[in-house]
Amino acid sequence: MRLWLESRMIAKIETHFQGNLAAIATTGSVMPDDIGVKLMYVLFARFLGSEDGAVTIDWVVLTGFLCAFGVLVATVVTDGATDASTGLGAQVGKLEVTKN
């Protein structure tokens, strides 16, 4: 529905824009503000219809989420690993080494 609506809007604006160009060519009157506004409408409508940047935004959001998740996991694992290594160090420190 959205693409259909955007394509109809683009077609309508382009038709209106072409009509203005024909009128300018016939009368010799130049109205740059009117042409600029019509051109901006056409360019904005085409921008709304394009989907080129959507994949990039998806990847940026996904990468940011994965980085935040990695920091969270590292924080949780660090506490447990520190406790385990401290306990292991204490056990190894209690051992006696004998020479045969």
C-alpha cells in the first residue's frame, strides 16, 4: 500500500512539474521558487520511496546490540572467573612440593 501510494504521489508531482516546465517554455516566464519547490517535492518523494539505507541502519543497530551484549556477558563472566581463579590459587598455595 505504501509503495503504491508513494508511486502515485511521485507520478502526480512529476506530471505537475512537467506541466510547469511546458508553461515556462511557452510563456518565457521563469519562476525559480515554484520550480525549486516542485523539484524538492519530487526528490523528497523519491527519497521516501527508496529503501537503500534501510539495510545499513539495520546492521548498525544489530552491531551496537551485539557489542552491548558482549560487554554485559564479559562483566558477568569476569566476576565468576575471578572468584574461581582466587579459589584455585588458594588450593595450589596449600600444596607442598617435595623433591625425590
